[in-house]
Amino acid sequence: MISQEQNDLMTRVGPGTPAGKLLRNYWQPVALADELQGDRPVKAVRLLGEDFVLFRASGGYRLMQRHCPHRGADLAYGRIEADGLRCAFHGWKFDAAGRCVETPAEPAGSRMCEQIRPVSHPVVEKSGILFAWLGAGEPSALPHFDCFTAPSSHTFAFKGYWDCNWLQALEVGIDPAHASFLHRYFEDEDPATSYGRQFRGRPSDSDLPITKVLREHDRPEITVARTDYGIRLVTLRRIDEQTTHGRSTHIVFPQAFVIPMNAEMTITQWHVPVGDHGCYWYSIFTSFTAPVDKKTMREQRLKTYPAPDYRPIHGRHDGWGFDDEEQRTKTYTGMGFDINIHDQWACESPGRIADRTQENLGTTDKGIVLYRRLLVDAIQKAAKGERTLMMLDAAQAAALTGPPAVDGIGPTGRWDDYYRETDAARRGRAPWSAKAA
């Protein structure tokens, strides 16, 4: 149980807040690259409680203040041109470096545009996601993790909106025990039909459906450890004297996790605050074998999170699609077979900002306890202007690879060795393994 002051410290992210200052020191996902394709590559974006406009021009991408520095007209309705974005009110033009380059209504020869300093931020594209840097000074380098080093053919990016604070959305990924309950199915499907869906296939080195493992072994042994990038969690479910199911998952500070989707694919997911009361999750799916079937992956997810806003079809407005007959006969939640809706309910139903003063944490929450300590420590350091975890230079970023997220069934008593061996073998089979190693 924590105090209200501590809860506010960790969850509030607007301009001038301690947590907001911390998160602005890291690259933040702002859009899918797909969203800025086509004839009009401009998009209104709300991030960390601020309003921006994101656009693509010949010099690249840029995130800048949404309202024109002239008289405040909305630049999301501006005229996109090959080399910049032009305000529709008086024609002021901004290039891909965020500079005002034209003020056409001013007298000929006017140098007024040289004095205009709009708020703008650099943007980079990585594996189908556009990341923006809102911090001061030189941007931190991105780690050489698998999701960033695998080729485009072997990655797929998607996003979805949740109507809750970013922290409770992130914390569902630091809680490995919930999978045995929240994602429990009463019958096992044919794993051969599980492509693109989590917790529907088989673990590595096993013919057991993962649904059966989670359903029948619901008291996992969880260990957590600090790492150079955040936290590593190992979750063990003992099958019998000879075999144990295990999952190695990772929290990448400050707001991402890396988890196994199945034997051959991982998910790297960020939870990005729109403001204090809503967030988008952004995921990169990374394949170690065949190229990703992006058409299938996209179609599967658009059924639940339709474009252009990627807001879920279920939510508070319809009780997250709850069906009492289904809860009695098919699923533990009664909320369908898409685990994203299960997680969404678990994160949204406590309220838009969870009241952590009423919590009673158990042993399965040890990862969450450690993460909150890291978060508060980083918030305090950022307030003093100190460097925090995962603020990297180029050499430090190059040294961070992986991390090995594995779901498999290995020998009881030596799963730690097993997951390293399994990851090495999977990496060795990857056609891009030389870049990922």
C-alpha cells in the first residue's frame, strides 16, 4: 500500500510534473509509420499531456507544437507540401527541422521567420514505429535490441488505446501470475491455428498447448533481478519431476517490456501516456524464423482496434463485451478470446488512475514492487538533473542486445541454462542472427 502522494508522483506526466520530466528524457512512440503514408502525411498527436502535430516532409519527420506560433491556428489542418507544413491561416511554413522558413504575408525581404522559434522535436522511424524525443540536450541512443536490429521483413508494428493511466497498463506486463487466470480458456484449440495470437500455441520443445499449461499450473514460482536495462523476470511452472515450464520476460526502463509471444516470436511493447487518464500501447512483433505475415497480423488486430484511432471495440461502454454464459463455459473472464481485451479490462476497471492506496500486494507482485522502486528513484534523480537508467550513449546502446525472451518447457532444476541454450539456438536459426547477436 502506498500513499496518495506517491501514487500521484508516479502517475502524473504533464508538463512540469516529476514523472513527466523523467519520461521526456526517453524516446517516446508517437505513431505507426503507416499512419503517415499516403497523400497527407500529417497527424494530430497528444503525448504526455501536450498537443502536437506530426508531419512528414522531404527532410524526414517532425513533431511540433500543434498551434501555429503566429496566432494559434491548428496546424493539424495545415497544407502539407513536399518540403514542409504550411499554416492555412496566413501561409507560415515549417520545414522538417521544425524551422519557420516562410512568412509570406510579411513585406518582401522580411526576416521575421528567422526570429520564430516554434517548439519542435526530432523523430526517428524504427521497425514501423515513429519515436519522438521531447527531452533537452542530445537524445539518448536506442539499444540494439532484437526489435530494432531485425529487418523490416521480420518485424510488425501495431498499437491500441486503453482508457487508463500508463502505469497500470505497464504493470500488467510485470505480473506473470495473471496469465493462469485472466487468460484461461476451458478448452484447448489446435495450436496449428494459433498464428499471430499469444497464449494459443505451444511452448518451445513441447507438444503441450500453452493453454493447458497455464490452466493446470496456476501457482508459479517467480524470481526477479535487476539488470542493466531494467528487470528480468523468470516464471516457472513445474509440470512434473522431469520438466518445468518457464518464461523469461523483461522490463525495459522506463515503460516497455519484452515477452515471448510463442516459440519463434517476441513482443516488445511500450505504454505511452496520452495524458494522465489514457495511453496507447505500441508493439513490435519480432520473428526469428520466417518473415512476419503482416497482412494476417494487421487484419487480426484491426478487428479489435480499428483504424484510424485504434480504439478498442469493447470498453466501459459495453462492459468489455462481458457474456455470463461464456464465463461459465468457455473463458475465465467471459470477455472473448482476445487477450488484449482481457488485459484492457484488468487495467481499465480499477479506474482511469488506479487507487494504489487500497492495494494489498502479494508475493506474485514482487516485479511490480521492484519496478516502482526503480521508477521513484529515477524520478528523484531526474528532478536533480542526474542521468537515469537507460539514458545511453552510442557505446552503451551497442552493448545492449537481446534480451532473450523465451517460453519453453525444459529440465526441472536447470531451466536457467535451458532458456539461454534455447535462445542461442533460436538466434542461430534466424536469418538475421549476425545482426541480432
